[in-house]
Amino acid sequence: PEISVSGDFLAQLLFDEDLDAFYRGADDRSGMPLRALDMHVQSTLDPFSFTKLALGFDPAGGVDLEELYITWTGLVPQMAFTVGHFRQLLGVVNRWHEHDLDQTGYPLVLDTLFGLDGMEQSGVSAQWLMPALWADTNELVVQVTNGSNEALFAGEFFSVPTVLAHLKSYWDLSESTYLELGLSGMFGFSNRRGVEDPSQPGRMIDEPWRKSYVGGADLTLHWQPPSSA
């Protein structure tokens, strides 16, 4: 297997006009702390399958399973299938791990809707490389996962799966430039089942049905001269 280890450091310099309150807590100080230590293991199992494991080690203690999945290709022409725990294809940036970002953290829209870790859930994914109908390349991804995201769905009390669809179109504009347009949609339920009734402690209830919808679009224009690549 291919094994990689990465450390994520963030240098920060903090000022506070109130010198008596300069250090309010462990995170309120200047320095270059280690935010995370990640280990990725990936391997080709056979000509038609690929697996990946991503672990995040918190400096304060604890290990987080970020991804663990297997992908099959070639079983059906122009299609690939994935099973496991993975970061979902909602837009572009959510698919990346934090240390791969071009900035220090995820965009505000991801943190607000999905929480600090973004949208990562367990389930199945089907990827279809479509015919070149309106673009040079078209791709459709459909993912069915559990609703375990605590910010948007029911967290650990899920019972009805969520469904995500992502349509990507790609155009070669020149030898050095390409354009990519993506459309994303996600649907699920945010009501919890089997939780304690706040008005009657000890009594378990099912919350009323609540639906969650997410829609998004992403546009990428990439320019890289072949002579300077």
C-alpha cells in the first residue's frame, strides 16, 4: 500500500488590548500549534478495485476515522461503485481533507450547514461517465448514505437514508484552459427517532418528520500553460 503522513500546522499571532485577559484559554494564544496529524493508506487490490483509509490524530488525544472505502471499476462499462465511509461530493471543496485546502479552513457555508468536519457519511456511491451530450465530458454521481450528520440531519438517531446527486460537465477551451461546471443536490430527514421526551424524562419518542434540502453550484476555470507546467 501507499502510505502518507501529513502534519497540519497553523501559525497565529493574537493581540488583545486588555492585557489582563491576553490568555483566555488554551486556544487564545500566539504560536504555531499542530492542528492535526493525518495518515492516509491506499492500495490497488486488483485491476478492478481500489481502497483507501484516512485517519486523523487529534493532538489533544483521540483518533478520527475520516474515510474508509473501496471502489470498484470496470464491473459495468463507464461506471464505478464505492462502498464505505467517505467525504461526499457536494460541490468541490467538501471532498478535500482540511490539510489539502488552499486556505486555513473550510468555507463558511460548509461549516454552517454541515459542521466543522464537513459532510462525511457512510453508504454507497455510483459514478457514471456519461456520453458527451452538451460538454466534452459529463459525469453523474449518486450517493445514498445514512443521515448521521448532526448539523443537517438526525445525527446518530438516523433511520432514513439521505440521497445526493452531483452532475459535472467539463469543457476543453484550449490547450491550456478548461471549464468545469457542477450542480449538486441533497435530500434527507432531520427528525430523530427514539429520543427522550424533554417534557417527560424517561419516555422515548419519535420526533415529527422534518425534511432537509441542499442545493449548490460550483464553477471552475483552470489555466495552466503546457510549456510552463
